[in-house]
Amino acid sequence: MNNLTIGFIGNPNCGKTTLFNAYTGADLKVANWPGVTVEKVEGSFEYKGQKIHLVDLPGTYSLTSYTMEEIISRNFILSDEVDVIINVIDAGALERSLYLTLQLLELNKPVVIALNMMDIIEKRGLEIDMHRLPEMLGIPVIPVSARKRRGLDSLIHAAIHHKDAPIDPLIHEHKETSKHRHDHHKEYTMVYSDDIEDKIDIIIEALDKQYHDVKDKRWVAIKELERDNEIIEKYPLDLPFLKDDHSSLIINEKYDFIGEVIDEVLVHRERTDVFTEKVDKVLTNKWAGIPIFLLIMAVVFFLTFTVGDFIKGYFEMFIDLISKAADDALIYIRAGDTLRSLVVDGIIAGVGTIITFMPNILILFLCLALLEDSGYMARVAYIMEGIMSKMGLSGKAFIPMLLGFGCTVPAIMASRSLEDRRDRLKVMLVTPFMSCNARLTIYILFAEMFFSDKAMIIAYSMYLIGIIVAIITSFIIHIFDKGHTVNYLLIELPEYKLPDAHTVAIYVFEKVKDYLEKAGTTIFLATIIIWLILNFGPGGLVSDMSESFGAYIGRFLVPVFTPIGLGFWQVVVALIAGISAKEVVVSSMAVLFGVVNASSPAGMALFSSSLMSIGFESLNAFCLMVFCLLYIPCAATLATIKKESGSWSWTIVCAGFQLFVAWIVTFIVYQLGLFLI
Amino acid sequence: MRLCEGSIDRRYLVEKIDLPFALERRLEALGMTIDGPIETVDKKGKGIMIIKIRGTRFALGYNITKNIIVREDL
């Protein structure tokens, strides 16, 4: 079977991943904001007996790359791994997208254009001359709709067919006739002015003399003129005119040619997306923008709480049934008390409690998916720019922070879209302060137990405290930084789209699957470990947990936690266990107090009375929520910080800093609470 | 004048971009070229703006808009 490797490349948010999913059946995350894909992803499928290997690359605006994900794309496209390049273009942004196309054509590799979102531009009343466009570019242009899965076979057929085909003779003419000694118009799509072409020729001659391994001499010559760091280091040349940077000139000439193409192929270009303009007038309004954002987040939270709780009731009934059935079965097979305790009070109490929160998690991710797929996410960067820039961060940094409401791990990965490394490190430091879904389980349980009718407001306050602490932290770092970093907000604002049901379903399904997987692995293991350290002590199996290893560890640390209102050994043990995953705080507490189905009304009544019996009141509950919001993120987040920063010391700094901030803020809250109550 | 001083719903031509090398090239790659047109869509604060470059909307921070010199496209 023949193998063919195809690389999908295009501007951010042009639909590469949707196309990749359509071919491979993968469920990679897609959304309507630039920078969703930050890693190279591979998949394969068969087409007419041929194995097609697809590589989805992070979005890039050019091959002169400045961000991490752009470098990933560039390196792959330049490698020998790729047989055919599919340049995915958002038909609605044809003019801007053709800049990358022209750069790709200079690589002298087979390129096919997938003109995506044709259905959207037709609705707007735009037309693209599909005869003239391929004629002017000299490569196949296939109209597709990745979302509606249209044009997929034609595209892959064109890629296979085009693999070994030479670029067709071009039949377009520039406005100005070239008098250059080479008739490059028959060879290349993009032909520069005579002055630039002469310089390219001189560089190619020099390359021929000095270096024998240069494959794409014209491309290298153009990059030499652009003073591309990687190229000038690899192939240093001593030519007087190379002291000057010609990149502006080259870019201008490319856009001149793009202008010619657009004039010929795009009909009714003046027709803009009126809907996006009207919506933006409201959502990005300088006065209403932030209040609307807070209102949207409040609605998200309201739905998570109310609708989620309604469905949660059924899950609680289910867990109750499982717990009783398991206990009956264990009694029936005459299992010992220890095994019954492990299964019922340990595993089912711990993991079962976490599973009951699944409806809340599902609603939260559904809302975030709708926001991400609508195109609102990028607007948040603009809305927050004023505040964020005062804190020494770009408004764009707010996107990873907002994604942190879902899960901190992808949020930290999204920081890759930031150009500046200091910005990225700062975002890694403050993003864990945003309330992730795991912490939601803690808020729901403790807010409902101790604040009943004000539970929703108390839980919402955790989200606001998280944002405020993140912003204040950034501000303090900015002051110490003494303006070493200047932040530049530059982000594309995509057109608003009706969220796609399939995209949203994939997103939510994947997140719920992750949550259940975590319940079945990390939380399951943590629950067993917690059960073990709470049921065994120096003398073996203990009947009283206060004699267990867990109690000894907890009591040892109680003095540290007493000034912040959490001086209870049971709470300390749960907080230590919560470093594995924040849900484990809840499952550990359920195991500690032997409460099965802790989130049910009966479970909560038992749970709260047990907590109150040790002196744990509503102020302590609030402090617990604040501390859980801010202290060391979960193990998976720490691993991601290490991976993204490439530094153990930064990871340790982050963990230590978050612990410090959590202690200080909780201390203030507790002491203030004691003073006021 | 500087772009940050521009008004909403106007069309300007770029005269000069005075930003760090990489950022300047990036803006050019997005189509903000010398003598190229840009349209202002929204503005807040000292000069945080939404502009349209070659049909695509971008949000730009003040640190960018204050360093782009434009003239009105009459």
C-alpha cells in the first residue's frame, strides 16, 4: 500500500482541525478563536487503497515564525516528511490568507488549496471566481466545507493527483510587464520586481558556490533577503546588499500581487459580515463590554448550578442504589468488615461522590464550548486589554485564564499562543488561580452544606476571587518587573458563528470522558490510599481513625493551618490528598467521615453535622473553599507547567507561590471573618 | 498622526510602523503594509482598537496603536 503524508497548514482559526477530524474521525478540540491547536497532531485513513497520513499543524500567518506553535508548523513544512501540503484557507479571509499561500509556493513543494467555509461567504453574498483563482496561482483550488463535510473526496483526490505534478504553466500577467532577463512568470507564481529578482539571482549564484546541500535555493534566497535568523545562521553569505533588510519590500510586493488576484477573483468584496459588526457594537462596547462579560459568566454559573443540580439528584439516587447493592452483595458473600468498609465507605463513598457532580461539570463545559465556538472568546481579549495591560499582561493572556474555568491543563497549554516567554511564565503562575471544574465539586458541596440559600452566590464569589487574585498577582509581578516587558495585544477577531452541534458535542463528550477517566484512575487510587492511611496506624488496623497514620500526619500540620481556620487534622489530610486532583478533597472528606453519597440531601445533613461536631462552621467552610481555590494545583497541572516551561525550578516556584498566596489570602479571610462575626 | 488618535469608522493609510522587528513583520504579514489601507471599527481607552486589515478584524493594544503612524485616506 502506498503511503502519502499530507500536512494541513493555514492561518489560525481557518478550519484545519475540523477538516482533520472529518477525515480521520478524530475528536480533536476545535473552536472559533485563533490558537486552539498548539501542537502538531497526526492521524491516518485509507483512500482508494492508499494510506493517507495527515498532520494537523498549529495555525500560522507566515513562514517567518515568531511563536512556538508557528515554529512547529514551519519546521514540519520544511522537512522532507511532507509529500503534499494542503493549505487550508478561510474563504472569508482570502486576501490575508494568500500571503501564506505565496510563501508556501516558494518552497517548491506540491501545494493544494482547500478553500474552506465557502457556504458562509455565499450566504454573505460574496463570490469567488473558481476558474480564475487556480489559474492565477497555478495550483488546484478545491472548495470545501469542513463543518458540513463537503468536498472532502475531491480535496484528497487533488492532493494525490498533484503530488508529482509540476506547477502548471501560469497564464496570468502582472500589471507591469517584466523586462527581466529571466522570464520568471512561467516558472513562479510570485515574481518580484526586477531589483529583487536580480538580488535573488546573485544570492542563488553565491549559494551554488558556497553550499551544495541547498535544495530550495529560491526560497533560501528570499529568506536571506528577509534576514531570517535560521537561514542566515545556516547559510551565511557575504554580499553587501544583504546588510539591508528587504522583508518589508518583499511583503509589500507579495501584497501587491495578492491585490491583483483579489481584484480578479473576488466579487462583491465590499459585502461585510453585518451580523458580526452589529453584535460587536454591543459585546465589545467600551462601557458595556466588562459588565456583559461578567453577566455571561454569571449565567454560565447559574446554569451549572441549577440545571446541573437538578440532574445531579438522579445521579445521587443511582449511587445510593449502587452502594446498597454492593453492601448487600458483600454481606451475601460474607465478606469481612474491612473489605466492606474499603468498598462502601472507601471506593463508593469517594469515587461515587465525585461521579454525582458529573451533570454540573457537563453543563459547565457545554456553556464554555458554546462560548468558544461562537467567536466570543477572542473578544474577551479586547474587553480585558485595558485591565490586563495595567497588570503587565496582554488581554490575550486572559484567554488561557478564562479556559482555566474549564480545566487548568489545556489553559496552560494555550499560553503557547503568547509571543513573549515572560508572559507565558506569568500566565502559568496565575492561571491555576482560576476555578477549574474540579474545584467546582468542592464549592457545590460546601456551599450547599453551609450556606444553603446563598450557596450559588458563595460559589460564584470563588470565581471572582480567583480572577481578582490572578489580576493582583500579575500587578505585583509587574511592579517588581519594573516595566521590563511591554505587552502587545494583537489578536484576530473571527466572525461570529452559530455554534456547531457536532463540535460542541465532541468538546463536551471529551471533557466528560476525561472527568470519568480521572474518577476511575487518579481519584480511585487516591481514595484507596486515603482509606488505607485512615484505617491503618502504627499498630496495624485501627477502629478509630484518630489513631491512623493519616491522623498523625494531619495533626503534625494542624498548627500551620489553624491561623487560616483549617486546623482540623481531617481537613489537612484531605488537602494533602487534593494535590493529586482537587476532587480528591471531596472524596477524601467523604471517606474520612464515612459518608456515602455526600452530595445527596441526606449525605449532606450527615456530613455537615459530622463537621460541625468537630467545630467546623460556615466560616471554616468558606476558608476551605478559598484555600482550595488558590493552593497548589493538581499533579496534572504541575506536570503541564513543567512541560511548557521546561523548568523544574519554575514548576517548584509556581507550586510554592500558590501555596503561599493561598495561605495569606485564607488567613486574611479567616481573621476578617472572626473580627466581623 | 498616530493610529491611537484616529476615530472610529474611518479609513487610514499606514505611513510608518515603529515596533519591535518581529511584531512589525507580523503586522506586515497580516497585511498592514506601508501605504496599505486600514479601517477603524472600535476604540476604547487611550487607544485600544479594533481595526480591519484587508477584510479581517483585529484587536490591537495601545502599545501597538501608539506606534503606528497613519494618514487619512481621502
